[in-house]
Amino acid sequence: MERLIGGVTIFALGIIVYFSDFNTNVPLLAPLLSVVGLIVMGRGLKTLRVETWTTIRKWDGTAATSFSHRNCSPAERGAFEEAFAETVRHIRRTRGADQ
């Protein structure tokens, strides 16, 4: 989130410099700040998206639900998926698959 805010700030500075008297002294500063601001904003927007998902599917292949994983290692994700699968198996054994 900090990267996104930083990108917006740098881009806003580029716009301010463009419309100020400072632009006549350093004419390439405004475009440079705008481009850098857009690059930083783009990288910041990428981090807002959840990178990995665990999707639980029904018997016919359609998605029933999904869990998002943020900032977790592949080992943690694997442990979660295995524990969840074991819980489902236990419920099916003890209560039956039809319920």
C-alpha cells in the first residue's frame, strides 16, 4: 500500500511541477516525475491483488469456495491444504458422503 501511495505522490508532484514556474527552468522534470510515478503506482497496484488461491471444487468440477493466501510460504499453503483435505476426509468417514 505504501508503494501505491508513493506512486500517487510522485505523479502528483509531476503534475504540480508541470503547472508551476519551475517547469520553465527544468522542462523535463515534470515528465520524468510523471513516468516514475506511474511505474511506482503500477507496481503498487500489483501488490493489492491476492497472488495465490486455494479453490474447493464440487464433484462436478465447479468452484464451491476459495481461500486467498497473502504473504504465506508454499510450505504453509501446502500444510493448510493438507489439513483441510484431511478434515474433509474425516467428515466423510464419520458422517457419510451423502450428508
